[in-house]
Amino acid sequence: QVQLVESGGGLVQAGGSLRLSCAASGITFNINNMGWYRQAPGKQRELVATLTSGGTTNYAESVKGRFTISRDNAKNTVHLQMNILKPEDTAVYYCWGSTGIYNHWGKGTLVTVSS
């Protein structure tokens, strides 16, 4: 079993910053890729950023240059530094971890950006 627990969400004004963290516990040795997805009200869940075990990153076009994903393998954590936040970034952000066969999800943390 793998548990992913997000933290760091909250309310911020447009132009501000937040840092999300996700701690993985349980059987984590075979989690290769980790990342973040988000789901805004009335919309489908979408990719925000992913990071492979080899260090390759992938970002949604809408967050490139503003968000940075990083990973601490020793602590089994992944972070998402979000800068220059916009109201359209408002969503529930979900941590994602994948073994390549199974996908694991956190319960999500709410990020609200006020204009």
C-alpha cells in the first residue's frame, strides 16, 4: 500500500506564491514517477507537472515558467513551488505517484487564488 498526503494549500492573492508538498509512505520503493494534477470546479482533472525518477520534468503549458516541481528521494516527498499565481490556478491539487503499472493518488489540497 502507498499513501500520498498533500499539504500546503490555502488562500492566496493573485501574484502570490504557495508551496505544496506531498509525502509518500508505505511501499514506496517502486514509485518511479511523481507529480501533481489539479481539478477546478466543473472541469476535468488535468496534469500540472510530473517528475520522473531520472529527473525529467513535464509541465502544463499554462504553468511553465511559474511552477517548479522537485523531489526529495531520501524523504519520499515531492514539492510544487507555485509562483505568480493566477485566479485560474484555483483548484484542488492532487499528488500522483506511479510505479509504471499502478497509479496512486492523494486526497487533494485546495488552492484558492483571489483576484
